[in-house]
Amino acid sequence: MKKILIVEDDPDITRALTIRLKAAGYAVYTAADGLRGVSVAAQEKPDLMVLDISMPAGDGFTVAERVRELPDVPYVPTIFLTASKRPEYRQRAEELGAVAFLEKPYDANELLLAIKANLDATVS
């Protein structure tokens, strides 16, 4: 079963994503802040991460950078979510190799398609 890590500080978004992803057959792990997100990634070695950009204790960009530096965690495709309209966020996500960048409110089907496309492209 493919593992997805959601790092999001809004509990309603986390809950909705968790329900939808579990229903789609994924194992889901969550963290409410960046620091915990890096810790969960180190422990669970997710197949994909969905990261909010603006969070306490480390933004999504910092999480992505720190997970890349973990010695025992292979490449993790990353999808960024944000409520911000700042164009530099999209540019920074691209620099970090994001496989998708979605603005909130995001289209749930678009997110699921991005997840499926990237997990189907990787071997577990």
C-alpha cells in the first residue's frame, strides 16, 4: 500500500484529505506542523507528500528541503498546497521539484489525479 504524508495545520483539510485518500486505498500519515512532518517522513518513508506551505514550526518548503536531506529516505514526490496567491511560492515549489502546486480551495479530483499519476509512476 502506498504511503502518503499530509503536512497541514488546518485540521479540517487534514481530515477531509485523510478520508478521501484512505477511501482511495492509500495509507495516510499526518502532521500538523513542519517539524513533526520531517519526523514522520523520517520514520514512515512516504511514497508522496502533500505539504501546506504556510505552517507553524517550519513551512512546507523547509519540510521538503529537510526530507531531501534525510539519509534513509529516498526521493519523495511532493505536492504543495497554499491559500496564498504569491507568485514566488509557485516558483519556489518548482525549484524544489514539486510534482504539483495547487491553490486552496483546491479541486479534490485534481489533487487525486496528481497523486495517482505520481504514485503510479514510482515503484514501491
